[in-house]
Amino acid sequence: MMSTTASAYENGKAGFSIEVNGEVNPYEIFSIFVLPKSEVSIVGQNNLLITSDEVKVLVNEPKNWKLMAPEKSGAYRVNIKDLNSKSMQLNVLVLTPISDKKGEYLNSYRIGNYPSKPLNGNPIYNKPKGFFEVTEENQDMLLTPHFTLSQFVCKRTESFPKYLILRELLLLKLEYLLEKVNQKGYEIETFGFISGYRTPYYNKLINNVQYSRHVYGGAADIYVNPKNHGGMADLNDDGSIDEEDVQLFYNIVEAEFGKPSYDKFKGGLGFYRKNSRHNGFIHVDVRGWKARW
């Protein structure tokens, strides 16, 4: 196992939590994806101070707040403080509605087409309501303390702007798993990404299944490398990078299944061996039920 000394990792927790649009967030930085002029509901403890120069506060009551997202797509900041001056930054990321898409394209970016009907009528396979515009200027924005917007962008070479959609629950799951990996002694500040969001166009291009959770912003293919360079590292220190290293990472995640703290993160867990393109990785998603491969 890697050394547990001198770790740069900090869990990034604010010291208090809020429930925002149904998801409970304990982190100093969190991001939500909303349509223009939609309501944002926040539930928290008494005496939170919620302020913003960019987002209108509609309701300010004990433990309950409602905000109105701006009309223009883009990233907006809300500041939240408690009585102990602990703070949280909430990024309100306003989407470009899917209705703005012309054929397969949103502006010059090829998204492709989503299936006309959700898989088995399950609403988690509904078409996204919109997409967030990723630019050269905002691509390095922190969505949570340890994950940036650029890590989730579809792996294509088109110029900016690009577009994506993410589920907030996936961000929370990745932060949870990152903390567990660090607790095992693997000192990393973030995961390496093989894939985050995929457009339906790109997903079809690589011959993946039509209803991949990546297409709906609910999945990530990730690896662990404490030295922060490409590909899975030699996690078991046996001198080679192979499926045993992938299995070790897989087992850390699988060990969380069944714990009350992990229940809301139930989803898919996939094992991918080393090949000519990568050193192996695991897939995680937040589909809501257990799936393994």
C-alpha cells in the first residue's frame, strides 16, 4: 500500500450541510445544474446567511430559502455562511435548454440525438432538459472541492464552446469515494478520468450501448494515480500495473455497498482490465440499483 504520510488531501467539508434541490451537500463547494429562471430550494439549519450578487433570493425563512436562477445561461455564485463563519460556495450553473438544439447540434457542438423514449419508462433515462456551456474560461472551475468541469467533458477534439450535463448525485458520490480511497492510504487529490459525460453522438461512435449512464451525466470511468499522471498506478507495489491494481480499487468501492452512508449512491460498478489504450479503470454510476460487470 502507498505511504499514508504527508498527504495533501483534505476532505473539503464545510462543517455544516444544506439540502439543495433534494441533494444533501456537506462540501465547501458544490454545483447544481438548473434551467433559466427555475427555482432553487435550499433547506438548512437556523441562522444561515445566504447572499448573492447574481442570484435572486425569493424566500428567506428560518431553515428554508428559495432562489431564482438567472435568465441567462452561465455560472453564478451563491455564498452561504453559518454562525461560526464557516462558508460554502454554491455554483448555480444555468443550462442552455435542449430546445435550443438544432438537429444534432447545439451551436456548433455536435450532441446527437437522445432516444425518443426512456428505457423501460424509467425517468432517469429522460432526455436532459438542457446542457451547460463549457468554455476555455470556465473549464477549470471547481464543481466540488476536488473535481473540475473539464474532467467531465466528452472526450472529443471540437473547439469551444462544448456542452455537458451532470447529475449532482454523481459529484457527491465521487467525493465520497475519493475520501474512502485516501483513508486506505492512496494519497490523491482527485481521480483520473477515462470518461465522464458522453454525447449520444460520441457514445454511438464508440459503439457503446444506447442508454449508457454516461449519456445522461450519471457515470464516470475513473482510476487512481497518486503521481497524477495518466493511467492506473501500481497500487499494490508489486512492480507491475495490471488487473490486480484495478481489482484493488474496485474492492474499495464494493466494500461500501450496504452501508447506510452509501445507500443513496447505489449504482453500477464495472471492472475494465488493462489494454493497449489504458492501464485499466473502474466505472461508477448513480442509476439507483446495484449493477455489476
